[in-house]
Amino acid sequence: MRIKVANQARCIGCYSCMMACARTYYSTISLKNSAIDIQTSGGIESAYVSVVCHACIDPPCSRACPTGALVKRNGGGVELKTDLCTGCEQCADACLVGAIHMDGNAKAIVCRHCGICTSFCPHEVLEMRKVPSADTTHAETSHKEVK
Amino acid sequence: MPNTFSISGLANVLYIDLSNETSKVVERQDLHDKYLGGTGVATMLMNEGSKEGTDALDPVSPVVLSIGPLSGIFPCCTKVVSVFRSPLTGEFGESHAGGRLAMAMRFAGYSSIVITGRAKRPVYISIHNNDIAFKDASSIWGLSSTTDIGKILRNVEPNIGKRSIIRIGTAGENGVRYASVNVDTYRHFGRLGLGAVFGAKNLKAIVVSGDGEIEIPDKSTYSNTYKKIFSNIVETDLMDKYHDLGTTENILPLNELNGLPTRNLQQTSFEYAETISGENFADNYLVRKISCAHCPIGCIHIAMLKTLFAPLHEYEVKHISYDYELVYALGTNLGILTPESVLELIDRCEQYGVDIISMGGVLAWATEMSMHKRFTTGETMNVSLKWGDVTNYLRAIDLIIESPNEFYSALAKGVVFASRKYGGDDFALHAGGLEIPGYHTGVGNLVGLTVGVRHSHVDNGGYSIDQKAFKNNLSDKEIVDLLIFEDDIRGVLNSLTICLFARGIYTYDTIIEALAAIGIERSEEELIELGRDIFMKKYELKRKFGFDLDDVRFPSRFFETASTNGMIDEARVQNVLSMYKDRRWSTGKT
């Protein structure tokens, strides 16, 4: 499974997805520790943008990582080996869509495609899609909060 | 009070002195332990900061912006409370705004910002976490569009999508006493003239952002409470009204109930109500709904105004936010017949940064005066106001903002000042010096507006109590009890800066649970007592600033036009007012 920005024009800019992502994987409440990033494109007068990992099959971020901290994930995208991450930000530079940034501990934040954000989106902007090589049980189990 | 916050950094007050371009942060645990945040803390900070013998536009008069302990933590806690001395009424000024400011202040690490002094030249304040900068705003002073101010600052300030940009327009710069502060384009500190206070401080704008993290005591309790509140908001019909038609849903029912002020309250229903109804706006003009940061409702309704400006299908398109009060103030109350004209008038006020309810009130009074030939053409500069005449209303708005002569300067000081100077005070519609919102429902509304701490319909929702009275025949004592109940619970909601649209979600039980999830223990009794205490503290300030409930006089128009509950009898209003005063101040406990 992977997350897909399905209906961007329905986004109301509520940030519920970001709050959900950050509180699921971190012990704190924040916007900055969210893997998904809601932005504006010219202020609130203009449309919102959802910046999220595209689950590349051959992820440039993984190739750019000098320490092997970003391992290809089954179904696209990457998994982070936190202890290997040095916070060099080369992954962030390599990601054309801007889906990687650093957290408060200077470690990369990468989307796990768990779908917690989709369950807090009030307008079905975000949805989960099956991808051919994915382990289909992954998404259901990972909806549960991870310590 | 029983306990302190277990979360650190939620009681930081950022003090900014514009005269010396300095700032400092002080942790005010004392105030937050007692008053939680929002309106309670802001009132106390105002009390500390206001100096005897100064007026609203004096540089020493503080502006306080406050959020609450739930801001950024639970959904719909999206408001920022501003407290200041009102240049319109001369007394207690308070106005609330949504948008992204609450979220930005929370993650920047400030629960309140207190601004004093006057900058030597126009400035804007840039606040990003601990980084506070005073930047030259001379080149954007005088710019005719508040929307453009946002566009310019967006390009020179960091943190796209997570920041808030609040700014004044030329109304605030020129000291129009009911100038607003526009927040993130579509929201406002609208009422009571905060924009003029910013202008007097040479303060054009404030940009706030932050990327802080908030520690919580018990993550699973927090997540479960969050989920419960969130589901209640998005999976029940409690919030349907706000994301369906929005507040303009009220146009048709209030019209039906004879509660919709029309043509300066000469009528309470409007022949063209269908045309400017929420239904018509939604079906034919609504293009987008958006929300304040961290609210999943999406109540901000944006209409498209498409205007042909030249042949060959040359159109200009504007996106304009609309609400019930705006459609009343620049619609029914001016006899405006089409949504296009209402939107055009709203947009003009938005760009100048001026409170639309007050502007509508001033124009409605001036129209009646004008139609009775009470002004000279010299005074009005040949702008002759008539119901429904959009062109002249647009011209009058321009002239009020510009204030080129004594007449328009008087109009820029509000309907009380203008009617003292030119007459017509019987139909200069205000409560406590503030032009009235869009309700003429009965004695609950009239007394509610009069006793309310900011003379606003949202102080105690008197209009809603009247609608209950219409259905269930409430006694005057029951009306007084309900007004006091609402005054007090709204004091609590506003201390937590919960959007009042979500008051159906945040009952006392939910508030107690949400506070407990972040380690703040409060009982319902303590919260009720807090609400009452805050009300009393505000009244102390109101008295200090010269307000006295015993001095209240009502314009006779209130008693000459039928309301939802029929003709209102002045003697009954005075009686209900006395009952309210007795219950509040003589017999103690309510």
C-alpha cells in the first residue's frame, strides 16, 4: 500500500493529517515532525499543496544516502535505519518533490505509507492505494500507533 | 487553583516594545494557572499594562494577543483573543480571530504577545521562534490592498504554509476608529478598532511562525481524547451548519422570523432575502471552503465575483469570503439587492481593512440622514446615499477611509460620534457604542448586547435565547439566567480559545477531558467560577475605562420596529436589565 494524494482540490488546509502523522511517530505534538507536509502556493487565496512521498520504486533518496540509512521498502519508497542516519540531508536534496526533511533530532523523516494521515483527512484528499508488489497486510496493521 | 501545568513553555508571554524595538519573554505561570489562557489571561495582561490617564491610541496602551492551553493540541481551538482599549468606544476592546495565528503562536512558543509603544517609522514585526525582528514597513504603508500586503510579506519571510501574516490596511493607518486587523487574508480581528491601534503604533503587520514541539504527559490518553473529539466533529451532524451553508444559513430563517435588520432596522425582513440567501450564495457563487489551521470543519466560505470589465468577454475575477453578518451589514441593512453588489462592497472593506458590521451601520444611518436631507452636498461631497445604490456606497466607503473633510472624519469615528454631531441618534443603532450585529430578535438580544463585555452578539448569544423564547415562551427571569450562563461558559471557551462554532462539541465534560489529557485538572464548578471571575474582571476594566451600565440609553428605533418576538417594550427591557444587574452584582451567586 502507498499513500496517494487523490483529490488535492478538496483540501481545506486543516493540517489534521500532519498532526496525526507527527503524534503517531513522535512523543511530542508538532507540525514539524510530520512526514506529510501541507503547504500553500501563494497564500491562503491559492490552492493548497500536499507534499508527500511518491513511493518511488527506485528511490533517489536511497541512492543519495551515503550511510545506507534509507533502505528500499517493499511497494516503493524507503525505510529509515535511524541509527545510521547522520542528518546530512543529501536525501532531502535528492528528492525532487521535497518529501523529506529533518526532525527535531536532525534525523530524516520519511513517510511509512501507514495511512494514519488518510484516516484524519475530512475530505478524502488522501487515500491509500494498493501497489503491485506490496504486502497487503502492512497498511492495516500499521494503522495502529507505533511507539 | 489546584494544580499547575505539567507542560512547560505553555505560559510564555512575549513582551514587545515598539518604541525601543526591544522584546523579552517572561514565563507567567501565575496568570496561566489561574486563568488558563485566552480571554482570561489577556484581560489580566491588559489590566497590568493599561495606564491611568491614557487613551486608546496612546503609545503606552497595550495590545494583547493570547491563545489557550489547548491551541495547537486539540482541533477547533483556533482562535486568538486580542484585548486592547477600543478607539471606537473608548473602553474595553476585545476581538477574536481565526486563521493560522493560534497555531503559529503555539509552535513559536508564545501563549501571549503584549505590544506597547510606537515605532519611529512604519514597521512590521517578524517572529520566528526566538527570532524577533523589527523590519521597515515604509514601502508598504499606504498600499491600497491588504491582500497585496500579504503577497509582499510572503515573498520576504520564511516558513511557507505554517506562518500567519496579520496586517492593517489604510483604514488602520488613517485611524478609522473601526479599522480591523486582517488575519491571513480571510479572517479578522474585526470589531472595536484594533486596526486603528496598530496604526497609532506605526505597526503595519506581524508575521509569526514556529517549529516547536509540545511535550505531553501521556500520549495514549492524549491520542484517544483527540480521536474522540475529532470523530465528534467530523462524523456527527453537530457541525453541519458551519460547513454546509455556513453562517449565511441564518438569512432565510431570520427573515422568516422578522429578526433580520433591514434598511437601518426600519424593517426586520427583506423582500429580496431569497436572492442574497446562503442557499443562493452556495449554489451560484461559492467556489471554495477552507479552514483555520487545525480545524477539520472548513467553514470559511469563499465566493467568486466575476465582473465583465470590457466587451469581448473580458472578466475580472475576485475570491471573497462571506458570512452572515457581512450579508446583513452590507446587504439587507443597505437594501442591496444582488450577491454581486454585496460581494463588491465586502471586498472594498476587506482591502481597506475596516470592520464591515460597523461600516454597514454607519452607512445605514447616513442613508437615512441623507434621505431626510440632513446633510449638505458640501459635506457629503455630492455623494447622495440611497438604499441599494452600490455606486454611491462604494464612493462613501472610499471617502470615509480617506476622511478628506470634517463630515467623513466624523463618519470614520462611528455612528455614536456622527449622530452626536449631526443628529439622528434615535436611529443611530449601537449597543455600548458599537454598531449592532444582524439581529432584532427581542429583549434577550437587546439586553445581551448591552451587558456583554464587548457588546457583541457572541458575548452571550442573546439572539439565540430570543429564538428559544419564541418557541417556548421563556420568562424574563429565564432569559436573564440564560444570558448569565452563556456569558460565563463563553468566558471559559474563550480562555481556551475554542472557536465558538465548536461550542456544541466542547461541552464542560469534553473541556474537562481535554484539559486532563494535557495534565490540567479542573472541575465543572471551577470552570463555571472561572467564567464568572473573568466576566467580573472585565467589568472592572470596563468601569476603569469609563463604562457604566446605568448610563445606557437605547435608540428609540429598537422599540419602533417589530422583532421576532413582536414589538419590544422599552420598560420591559429596562426591567430585564435591572434583573440582570441584580443577579450579577447584588445577590452574589448566580
